[in-house]
Amino acid sequence: RMLASWRVWFLTAALAIPGASTDGECAAEDAPPAVVRRGAQVERQNATRSAFLHAWRSYATYAWGQDEVNPVSRLAVSSFGMGLTLVDSLDTMHLMGLSEEFAAAVAWVRTRLRFGEQEEINVFEVTIRVLGGLLSAYELSGERSVLDAADELGQRLVFAFDSPTGLPYGTVGLKSRKRYNPTWSRGASTVAEVATLQVEFRALSRHTRKPVYEAVAQRVMAHLREMSRPSALPRGLYPTMISPVSGEFASSDLTLGARADSAYEYLLKQWLMSSRTDSRVAQMYTESVAAITAHLVREGGLARCANCTYIGRWNFRTKRYEDKMDHLVCFVPGMLALGAHSGIHGVRGGAAARATMALAEQLMETCYRMYSDQPTGLAPEIAELREGTSRVAADSGARHNLLRPETVESLFVLWWVTGDEKYRDWGWHIFVAFERLCRLQDGGYSGLKDVTDRHGGGHNGKMESFFLAETLKYLWLLFGDGTEVPLDEYVFNTEAHPLRIHEDYRFGSRFGSLPLAEDLANDSPERPLFDQSVRARVADRAELLARTFPAAAET
């Protein structure tokens, strides 16, 4: 089988042409038509709001202030010790107009949420769920106590970045002040853990007026840009593991799924957050899209999944490719569509943007088929693209469903970008399947053990906080009119917490990314790119980092 069909070859070629879509003479001819979105689907939107209330009331009744509720046993589940479901759901409640529920949750944050005793917490998960949830709730409501909690958490997390390279460790103890990575990782952090903190830390910097948060997060990005890479590793791809001690990649596995997924997503979102001014991160993103298309995207052909387009797993050293696609990968259609719509590939109607949008639509269809090809109408955790079947099949070891959000997230973005009503219909079919098989009378919603069994194989007792924070929020937005959270004014973090784009995040601004010291040294005295205010900020940040991490500075 050819490694890539002519269609994938075309996409790769279009993305690789420098300036292919930036020819001003073609801009008017290539400009896409204006997006026409129909109004809100009120009944569907109300149904998702009711579903959220059913899930929320289960949590509030049986696990108030705890991290999660087991929807089968109706017992509280403690993991982070931070009221995870409550904090993760704040902005969903505010957007849906659930003022009483929101006020009660904010009161709990103000009076009960404290940081400092928690141990063995994952920095990435706490950042995207708790810090992101607090920041978004503050931006939407102006509740100062919520920002105070975010600042306290940020202060507690900064020591995770105290490493020889500035890359954060994945796990910390807030009481013990230990920072480490689990033994299974052999001392390495996942690349998602180090590169999915920048959106939240930038927003926290601006709201608290404390540049240290932006400084530690951007030091990670500087390392990823400047680090040496194995010669066999295509530029733009990031293996799943990276050492905070040596700064080198500690794996040769490449995926858009677990341990790497949101690192790619945040390249685009950092550029969007900068008001599209940070060309360095834009280049990292476009290189990634070209490399993903060339090395990870495949088409099934006649013998596999009716010629569906998918993203598998690849080892860049052994060249072994696995025809398996995590449900987590289904954020990619939305990412690609948003990038094409936002102009990161040049003119929106140019060749590269059109090719990227075509790939987004093809992958979106495959992600929906992960649902529609199962007897339950719900997706497995991992799909396997097998020879000899036209279906998108469930991997035999991962037939369960965790109520994940990635597919409905991409459906919302594709609908917002194109106005195509089929994406709303697909989202409704998924919602109806959740209602039919996952809704429990008194316990909220539970994931399923086996989506290949038409009854779901039983409930697994998991209602993760992301079901309320992401899955139901994106469905509610999908059935709205598109103005609730406009994607040209907000960036969603990877846990679906919207943060407003602000001028203070522009490249070179006080709370935006800054040039490196060597950029300033190489600046032309006759026609300098950076004025004195930018130079002063670079010096201030270097001094701030040296004060914050004196041992690392000496190293």
C-alpha cells in the first residue's frame, strides 16, 4: 500500500509551498464566501442545558466539594483534592445562565478552596482544569475571589519549572514541595505536559500583573524552538516524552493522541492569543501541520474503512506505523479548521488554507464514524482501521467510552467556521446516544464498558469533570447561534475554558511572548525591530527568572 494517496500528497505539497497562499493578486479571487450560520436550535440547546443540570445535581447531591461523583454508586471520588468537577464546571454554568448554581459554587471557592496540602498532583491536569476553570470564570463574572484562588494556585505551581532546562516536571506535591516524574516515564515529562500551560499562564500573568507566569511558560517554548533534534525526526513533530533534566526527547513515538495532543493545539492558540502577531509560534504550527500531513495522515483505500482519512501512530526511528486512532485525536479537525479560517496559512482562500480545510473535513467525517459505526452510536476510546472491513472499528483493548469531548469540540468549530448544518445534526445524534445509554436516573451520566455491545456492556462508573466542562458545553454552543463565545474573540484552552484575546498578549507586549536575548543582539542598529521598551522587558524577565530559580540560573 502506498504510504500516502495522491490526495495526501497534494495536501503536503500545498502546505509546504512558502507563501503559496499569500499572493495578494489572488486574494480577492480566492477569498471564501462569508460564513452564514443559522440561528440557535433552541430545543436542542435546552436539552443539553437540562443534561448539564442533571449531571450537576448528581454531583452537588452526592459529592459536593469533592473531585467527582461515581454515578453508579453515587459516592464521592477524591483525586486532586480541589473540588475538580465544581471548578471545572464554573464557566459552563455562567454561559448557560445558571446563576444560582454558579453563585453557590463561587461561594465554595471563596470559603473552602485552599491549596497547599495536596500531594501527587499532575501539573498539566491541574493547570488546564482548575487554573483554566478559575481564570475563565473570573473573566466571565469578575468575581475577585476566583482570581485570588487562581493566583494562589499559580504561585504553588511555579516551582514545578525549577529544572536545569526550565521544562516543568509532571507531578508535584504542594505540601512536600517535591517535583518529579513517575517511575514509568523514566524521569521524563510528556511533551503535552510541558507545552500545554502557556495559554493559562499568560492569562494569569495579565490578570495578576505578575510577569513570572508568562516568563516560565515562554522559557519552555524557547527551549522547544532552539533544542537539538535527532536527524531522523521530521521538523514540526514532537515525540511523546521529553526530559526536564537533559532537555532532550526521551521517546521516538509520534502521535496526535495521549501525551502529545494538546502541545500541537497550543501552538495555534498561542498565535491566536497574541492577536496573530507571534510569527515564531506560527512557524512552529505550520511546520507541524505539514509534518503531520506528510507522516501521520493516512487513507484507508478500498480495503480499509471505506477509504477514510485518519491519523495513526508512527515511530520515527523504526518507521513502524500503527493504524490506530485515539478518540483524543479528534480535536485535530477543529484545530485545522480554526487555523485555516484564522489565516495562519496565509490568505483564507489560498491553496494551503483550502487543503488544510479539506483535511479537517475528511478527518471530521472519520471522527463521527467512530460513533456512527458502533452499535451504540458512541465512540470507543481507540479506533482501529483494519483491513477487510469498511467500518471504523473499535480496538479490542479499548472499547470503552469515557464521555469524551474531542469530537463534539471539532463539530462546534467546523460548524462555526463553515455554517454547515450537518455538523449540528451529527452532534445531536451523539447527544441522543448519550441520553439513551449513559444517563442514570439519579446518578448523572456514566461512561460505557463496551460500545460494540448494543447495550453498552454496562456502565463504568466514570463521570469525569470534562463531561460537564467540555462535552456538554461544546454541544450547547453547537446548538447556539455562534455569538455566545465567538472564536475570533476568544481562545478555548484544552479543557474548553474560554479566555478573551487581549492586546496585552501581542508579541513584545508586557504579557506577551518576547524575543530572545540573541534576537536583540542581532538586531540592526540602523533599522531596529525592537524598541527600548521591549529590550527592557527582555532584561527584566531574565532577571526575574534568575531570582525565581537561582540554582538553575547558576547551572
